[in-house]
Amino acid sequence: MKTVKNTDKTRFALALGDDALVMGQRLSEWVSNGPFLEEDLALTNVALDYIGRSRMFLTYAGELEGEGRGEDDLAFYRDCREFTNLLIFELPIGDFGNTMARQYLIDEFEVAYFEALCKSSDETIAAIAAKTLKECRYHLRRSREWILRLGDGTEESHQRIQAAFDEIWPYVQELFEMPEYETGLLEDGVAVDRASLKPDWDAEVGNTLREATLNVPETTHVIRGGRDGVHTEHMGFLLADMQFMQRAYPGLEW
Amino acid sequence: MNTSATVISISEPVPENVLQALESVCDPEIPVLTIRDLGILRGVRMKNGEVVVTITPTYSGCPAMVDIRDSIETALEDAGVEQFSIETSLSPAWTTDWMSEEGRKKLNEYGIAPPSQNNQVACPQCGSDDTRLISEFASTACKSLHQCNSCKEPFDYFKCH
């Protein structure tokens, strides 16, 4: 067993923190804009779970890095190319169908992923994973119900949720790919083999989409780059919104 | 099931006034419950004359954690405790199994249905088991929204977690 390079583990924790931060930021755009009150609360609560998760991962990344950067420094003072979230998390919220299609695909992935990450040889990562897993399971309960209801609902809802899945599909593959540093961490039992989760994910998602009378998109087109800091054009706008206050008034506190 | 999940160290006894002070700290969202009832207070121990309080978050993003920390500080300071620290522990992950029996009773009386293992949610107003889920989430992450089919009252349910 080779020794884990601290910088690799820092990058790993940072990437997981970025995934959650960007997703939490996106979901929070629904605050007061939900289709009805209960759903507004649900979207906001899910956003809060993601932001909580990002705080734990970013704090840990800052500790591993050892240069005195805390969660806020990492969230608010890095630029686009320094963020390494996967692209699927930064896509705009679109309509409710776009939001729920992404949520469902991510929930199916995350339940399996964090289940496996609970066994990480790194105690802190395993503890964050265990906390996260319970929340992901609950998210999945809700998002899966919505896919069934929207897919097998009206002609309009069916057509729109199908379009949402078609649109998001090229971004899905990146969930199952690993940068070199993550593969390195795999050998030490810190990380999880993402590719190995694909067959079960395919089966679960296939079942749900069929039950919802939807088609599994057939495109083989893949859009990637998040872990290398190469983002979609949406990311800059997201960061401008998220970071403005701290950039304009550094150190501002509530 | 353990009725209290809080581990209080006995090897180096924790002064009674410290325990009493902590006993008074309530959850800001559900003020009828103490942090001990909720299982948020995980432990109290002495370390070289210093009181070490360990707490755990309910949900990762629970905004009440900041308030809870502040309340613990205030309670200890008011009790004249000068040397203390507050640690956050993530593992094992918080579960509603740690909620005390007393806490469950108080929750129900307050109008929030307590967590139920078999997911049979009884109406806290009239006690009927004939209830339905309205939304998976309610005013906070730890609750979902239900309605009683008998007395028609909507109510919050503290989710099993």
C-alpha cells in the first residue's frame, strides 16, 4: 500500500464539497419560487442538506490543506477554474421538471455512492458519508415519486420531464468517472470506484423511467470537464451570484 | 432502547451545576425539548479541569446548531463555569432512536407527532392513526407535514432518521 498523498485527499474532499455547494446554491434558487408552498419547503430543505454537507467537506479540505483556509474562504474566494464540481451539479435549475430529473438521477447515484463511501479508510470522510447517506435516502424517496407522477401524469408533464432527461443525459457519465488522484485514493481505500456503481444505477434508473412511461435517453454524447475545472458557461453566473457579497465586502458576517 | 443517549463521564465527575446548566438548554425550533431529550447532547466530560461538551448535528445543514452552541456557552457562563469547550462529533450519525421517552411525550403534547419506527403516524391532537402524508418536508428538515383524516387537523411529524 502506498501512502496517501495529502494533496490528493485535499482535492478529493474539495471536489465532494464543491459538488454539494454548487447543488445547494442551485436548489436555493427555488426559495419562494416553488410551484406550491410544500414543494418550496421541500426544495429549500434539500438545499440545506447539501449546504451542510459542503460545509463538512470544505472544512475538512481546509484542514487537510493546512494553509489556514476555512469553509468560507474556499466557498467565496476561489474562481471558476478552481472549482472542481461535476458539471451536472451546476446546470441551471430550469423548470421544476429539469430540477427533479437532475435530483432523481443524482439521488440514485448518491445513495449508492455514499453507502460505499461509509467504508472509507479515512474516518472523517466515512463519518460525513454516513451522515449524508441518511439524507440522500430521504431525498430519493421524494424525487422518485415526482418522476413517476410527472412521467405518468399529463401529456404536458410527460413531454417536459422526458425533455429534461434528454437534456441532462450527456452530463450523467461524469458521475462515474474518476480523475487520476481519485483512482490513487481508491487503492488506499479512501475513495470509491465510481465506475463499479454504473450497472446498478442503470438498472434502478431504467426501472423508474419505465414505470414512469418514460424512455431512457439513448445518446452516447458525453460532456465532461468539471474535475479539471473546465465548466459550462453557467458556472460564472452562479459564482457571481453566490460570491458577490463576500467579494464586495470581504469578511462580511451576518 | 436507551432512554438517554448522553454519556456523562464518571471517572472524573462532572460538577452538578454543569449538568443542571446543560439540562436547561433547549432546541431553538422546538423549545419544549432540551438538547438532551433530542440526543444532540452526546457527552459531558472533564479534561484537566475543563468541561468538554460534545454535541452532534441532527441534519447536516441544521441552522439551529449555531444557536445551540451559543445557548450552551451562555448556560455554562451563567452557571459560573469558566473553562469549557464544545466539540462537534459526526460519528455515529445522529438518529431519532436517541430521543428520550420523556422527549417523545413532550413532543406529542406540543402538537408534533414523535418519530415512529413502524411509520404509523398518530395525530397528536385526537390520537387517531388514520392520517395521511401531505409533504415529505415541513417547516424544518427534521419534520414532515401530515393531516389527520379524523379530526382534519394538519400537523408536523418528527421524521424517523
